[in-house]
Amino acid sequence: MTIKDIAKLAQVSVSTVSKILNHKDDDISEETRKKVLKIVKQYQYTPYSKVRETAAWRSCTFAVIIPKNLSYQQELIVSIEQAAVSNGYNIMVYFTKTQADEIKYIQILSGKNMDAILLYPIGEQKKSIELLEQQKIAYLLLKKIKQTQILQVYGDYEKATYLATKHLIQYGHQKIGLLLQENRHGDDCKEGYMQALFEADILFEAGNIFVGQDEVEAGRIGAHQLINRNLSAVICENEKIACATYATCQRHATRIPKDISVVCIHTMGFFNTLYPKLDIVTLNWQEVGKQAVNMILQKIESKKEITKNRVSVSPILIQGESVSNPFEKIYGSSQKMIVVGSMNVDSIINVEKLPTDGETLLSNHIVVLPGGKGLNQATATAKLGGLVYMIGSLGNDTDGKKLYHCLVENGVKTEGVRFSTTLSTGKAYVNVAKGGESTIVVYPGANGELDTYQIRQQKKLFQLAQYCLLSLEIPQKTAMYTIKMCHETNVIVFLKPATIETLDYDVMKYIDYFIPNEKELHKIVQGEDSLEQKAEWLFQQGIKNVIVTLGAKGCYLKNEEYHMYFNAAPFEPQDTTGAADSFIAAFAVAISEGKDILSAIVFATYAAGISVSRLGAQPSMPDRTAIDLYKAEIMEKIAEIKKELY
Ligand code: RIB
């Protein structure tokens, strides 16, 4: 194919073809130029080497200069190549690591007959732009810069962060953090973030933005700091920050999206490998590449004036599973609850009836499950939406690790859990009779090492928390110390007095809710008095609310306002183990949500009812959805009780 052949095919003169190929075509009509170029591209015309050496010759090739470590580099290059090829052009890619590389390549390209350079600049662009201007090669930047007269097509971080922030605000989030990486797109991200907050009348707090030196610092230290600021959502500038944030959340037993929602500005392809799947705002690099090629083609093929030099490609929101309503919106409370108590591995032994003295029975079903009053209460509270911190002691053995995982999986925060170096994890042997009644023998093991020092170490947590669920099977001294610590730090105490014989008089006035079962009540308050009289006596000693759980018979409440019985919820019993733990957890969650004591007790009786209808202690604890199935019934009962009272 010669220049003559092209002229013949296009039905123009040889000199017209030559002018077009040498960029000297200002006097040639657009229609003719397009016709000639179409044939040149179709037949991939290459002139003789002598001609090729002249700088002005059209090569139908674009140079793309792009940083090597740009995370979306591949997506961008592929989209540029596709758009270029479909318009009859090729691309040559030059990877840069430093600004010096960028300048070197621009200089080299001056002798290479490129039709255009598409540059993604590194850092300060002044020098590169000066060079490009000198060389008179058409060029375009793939990044937003201040000089608006220069052609630029870019993915818009400002709009993307604005969209991400708005997305979270629409879900009801107000406390939103921003995790950025130094020297990237921080300024644009901040703009978009602040704009969305401003439009929603949310006060901007500088401390909610963290700028890390790299992705890991942003996602580890930054995410940790933001979690501690009690934010309900974070936006990550890129996916590496999001990955580190996920790891941080896992380490601190912070559930995504239940405790914290995460949105990420999409920069790489692996967003959908994370669990839960990330909500992303994609910068739409495909479109950036396409529009960049269209714009540069308009510049070099059509001599028409380009009216808009700066094109920002609109980002798109793709919803995953990492955003939900903030905790308070779902459950009305984000108050911290501490659980201090035992953690055991329960061997549950099913028998026809409970064994009596000297009796040997056969069991046809034994199962080993997580348990312990502390662990049961902590996981039950978390399942119901509580923000729970466990303080307890495990053995450094396989059982200990399993129980630790059980806490983490259920969203309990575990900073207060210690591993004993000398004792094995606590164990409980639970006999469950046919009707669901049970007896328990506990080997405390590591639970016995939960001492006052471990409680004192968590003083900061007590200062931040509002509620403490305390149960025994830990040293009595530690329990009494915990009650005093709660008093000192203004924390409301719920006490389940299993395994204690006596209660120190001096702590009674610090107990807000005392929740024994009938046997425990009679053990603590000796004598022939009735249950009501004993509850009254405890109340007189300073305990503010006494709630005696009575199994299938419901419970009894004594406080300043009421002395009354409540029925149990109507469930068929399978296994009563852990029912009281379920009751206490649900009761505490309801109180933390601001429910009155009558409503909280009815809510708790349903939690306990569901728990007895299932096997095991910890696994039988219902979550919020399970209780909400009975919402109408619960409301009806509460209304009935209140109607009778007033
Ligand atoms: O309240 C039930 C629990 O008591 C069981 O899980 C067992 O471990 C004992 O602590």
C-alpha cells in the first residue's frame, strides 16, 4: 500500500493525503480528513523509513504514560486500549515510578511520532506540562489538575466521596469517619465528604478523618482510632485501606455492618472477595478511558474547538452488604455493657430423669457446647443487639480457643478476656431430664483466676460503660470488687448470684437488679420466710430491684413501686439450661434501650421461653429476630399488665 493507493481509494490527490499524514491539514475539510484517515487506519499504512523519521508523521498511535503502582492502572489501560483500537489506533504504554521517569518518557516520545500522549501525572505536573507544550504533541491528562484550559478526563474522587457519605447518611449515619492515605486523593475526598455532611446539617469533626502514611496505617491505626471514637461508619479511600479496616474490625470484635458500616472508593478488582461484600463507589475507570480517547480524537482528527476541556466521569454506587442502619437506629441504644462471669465448655448429658443419691443412669445423648454464665449472657446480649465487652478467664487450650472464637463470632468484644497459663478452661457437666429440668456441676478451672487485678485493669472500660452483668462461678472476692467498681464508675449492676452462699451487706446497696432463682434466694436468705418476704428483706437491705426467676412459673418482682408475679412465656421446654442467662441478657438489653421494668421483664420472659425450647445453653439464646416474631404478643401482654395495675 502506497500513498498513491490511499489517494486513489479516497479519491483525493496524493498531496492531500500527504498533508493529512503530516498534520499539515488545516485547509482540508473535515469530511476529507476523516475519509483519508479511515483508509489509512483500515490498511494500517506505514510510510517508508525516511518519512517515518519525520516528527510530524501520523502513526495512529497514542502513548500512555502511567504510574506503575497505580491500583486501577490495569482497568484504565484496558479501557484506553479498547477505545483506541476501535477507532483504528494503537497504544504504547510507559510505566513510571518517579516524576523523573515521566519527564524522561515525554522527552523520548518527542521523536517517536505519537499522535497524542495520555498522561497520568505523578505529583507536581508543572514541568511535564511545560515539556508537552514545547513538543506540540496533542496531550491529555488522566487526572484532575487546577489548570482548566488543559484537556483532562478523570475519575472524580470528590464526587465519589460525596456519594459514599450521602449513601451512609441516607442509612441514618451521622458519625462517619474518613480513612485516607497520604499524598493520594485526600483533598478531593475531604471536599466531597464535607459537602455531604454540610448538606445534611451534620457537624464536621476534624478528628473523624485519619490520614495514614500508607494503606496499612490508615486501615489499622486509623480504623482502630475511629472505632474508639464510637463512629458508626467509615469511608475508605481505596480497597487496601478497606482490607486493613476489615482486619482491624475482626481483631476488635467489631461487626461489619452491625457495629460499623464500611464504604470504599473502588480502585481495584478485589472488592467482592471481602466478606461481607463491600459497598463501593466505583470511579468508573472504563468510562474514563473511553472518554479520554474520544476527547483526544476530537482534538487530533476534528479541528473543531473543544468546548469542555475538563471532563469528570461520574462515579457509580454499587451496594454490597457492608452498610446497614446504625446500631442506635435499629435498637435505640449504643450503650456499652460489660459482662463479668464464667466461661465453660458444657457437656450436656440427656437423661430420662435427674439422678438421685447413689443412682446410676444411662444416657443416650451427650453433646459438648459452649457455655458458662458469663459467656451465655455476653453472647445473648450481643445477639440481641447489645454492645458487649466480656471480662473473664480462659485456659490456654483448645477449649479456651473455641470459646474465644464463640465470643468473637457472636460479636462480643474480647479485650477483657485473659488466657491462664496454669489452669484449663472451665467445664460444666449438665444433666438434662426429659421435661427440660437440669442440674449442673461446674469445674471452674481458669474462671477461678479471674481476680480483682484483672477487673482493675479494665477500669477505663467501666468508666465508659453503662451496665454490668455479673454472675458468679468466679471468685466471690472478685465479684464483690466488681460491684464496688461499678458503684465507683456509675455503672448499673445486674447480679445473678449462682454458687454464692452469702452476700456482703456493704455491697447490697450498690446492686441495681438482683436476679436469683428460687433456690439461690433461699440459700442467700436463710430461714422459713416466704419468697415474697425474703425478696422484701433484700429490698430493705438496699437492693433496688429483686427479680426471682421461677422457671415455668415465671418470675417475681419486688422494688419500690411493685411487688408482683409475671407468667412465663408459653413455650414447650426442651432444656432449661441457660434460661436464666437468656432472661438476664434480654432484661438488661431492654433496660439499656430505655424500656420500663415491666416491659423489660415481659421481653425477658420471651427470651427465656425461646431458650428453654432449644437444646444447650449458649446456642439456645435467641437473637433479636427470633424475639421480634412475638412482638405483637409481647406488646399485648405488657398492655394487659399495665391495664390491671392502673
Ligand atoms: O447458666 C447455665 C450455665 O451454667 C451453663 O452453661 C454452665 O456452664 C453453667 O455455668
